[in-house]
Amino acid sequence: MTSDHEKWRFYGRRAGRKLNAARQSVLDELFPELEIKPEQLTEDQSLAPSSLFSSSLEKTVLEIGFGNGEHLVEMMRRTSDTAFIGAEPFFNGMSAFLKQVQDENIPTDNVRVLMDDAMILVRSLEANCLDEIYILNPDPWHKTRHHKRRIVNPDNLNEFSRLLKPGGKLIMSTDVPDLAEWMVTHAINHPDFKWEAECADDWRRPPKDWIPTRYETKRAKGADKMVYLFFRKIS
Ligand SMILES: C[S@@+](CC[C@H](N)C(=O)[O-])C[C@H]1O[C@@H](n2cnc3c(N)ncnc32)[C@H](O)[C@@H]1O
């Protein structure tokens, strides 16, 4: 996987504050059990999510850039018959996610994680294998010259479309107006995606069962700018 891996440059932080002993130990002990190993990644887009789990599960959901994992953990609390795959390159985020899982004894048979650029995983997975992809509060890359680093872009939308089953959902959120406009415009212009919103409240307000992330809660002051974008892959 290394040759392909090197082609995709990751922009962002991998490490922040030094981890405390508990957070380091969960990374040392629990992470290897849940990790998607480099040798499981493929260069020919043939990785079947089912090969990552020991039992067959009803749905498969990918969360890209899960931060500290609050959203992923809550999905795991709510359902055990879905396969969850998460990608987060930030050590501190990964260890925060694992610590919550460990502290609450949440079953882990249905979750696998990659501590790296999600696009490495996306480019490994087979077509039509996912029911939902979540990209919540992605890094905004405010400067115009950095816009090409945004994870939602035409090339990556092609990949997200390839992975989603017909009717599968691409779910995005942000409180950055310029990024919201960017994500809506690119997804609307993509021939495979249909925006589900029928009126402004459909994107201004979260659906009833929405799980707020810490990032969303922290930005309570900007809550009026939050947008919730649901796109469906047209079959
Ligand atoms: C602004 S934070 C939002 C975190 C979380 N989704 C939330 O809403 O609280 C963006 C996250 O995306 C992660 N990220 C950035 N680029 C990524 C990539 N290429 N693959 C996976 N995660 C990525 C960052 O490490 C960071 O944790």
C-alpha cells in the first residue's frame, strides 16, 4: 500500500498534546484490536467491509474525520447491527474515541478504525459497499489557495459515489458558511447525488435523531450557522 499511500498527501494535524497514561494505554492496547491494518488496504479497490468483521451486519457506515469520536460512539450505543468504520488521523482524537469505548464497555465487534487519511481507506474499498458516509464539520481550509485541500471536492465525491450503494446517503455538516456553500454546490453539481432538502428548515435544522458532535456543541455561539446536508446517491 505504500506506493499509493504516498500519492495522497495528508494536510492536517496528526498529533497534539502529549497523551496522558490512560489515553496512551488505550491506544497501545485497544487500538490494535480495532485497527484496519495497512496490509488490509488494497490498491485495486477490492476491500470488502465484511472482511473486516467477524459476523455479518445489516448496514455499513463510514465516518470520516470523527474527531474525538462522540458521534461514532453514540451511533455504536444506539445500534449493534451496523458495521461502523471510522477514519481519524489525529492521535489525540483516536485515543479519546477509544477511551470512551473502553470506559463504557461498548461492544467493539462492529467497529473498525483507520488512524490515517480517510481517502486511503476510501480508495481501498470496493464499490457499492456503504449505506452512509458522514463528514461532520470537516476542516474548512479558509484560504482560497487551500480550498483544494477540502475533503469534499469533485474527485473525492466521485469516490464517495463509487462506495455508496444506490440510495445510500452522504451526510455532511458545518458551521462555516463558505464551506457549506462549497459542499452544497459541489454535491449538487455531481451527477450521482441528489440533495434531499425540500425547504430551508431541512438544512437549517438537524433531524430529530441528530447526534451533535463536541465540535458542534463547542461552537454553540455559531449554532445559527450550522447546516445539515443530506444527499442521496441516485441509483
Ligand atoms: C474540525 S474537526 C471535526 C471533528 C468531528 N467530526 C466533529 O464534528 O467534532 C475535523 C476532523 O477531521 C480530521 N481530518 C482532516 N482531514 C482528514 C482526512 N483526510 N481523513 C480523515 N480525517 C481527517 C481532523 O483530524 C479533525 O479531527
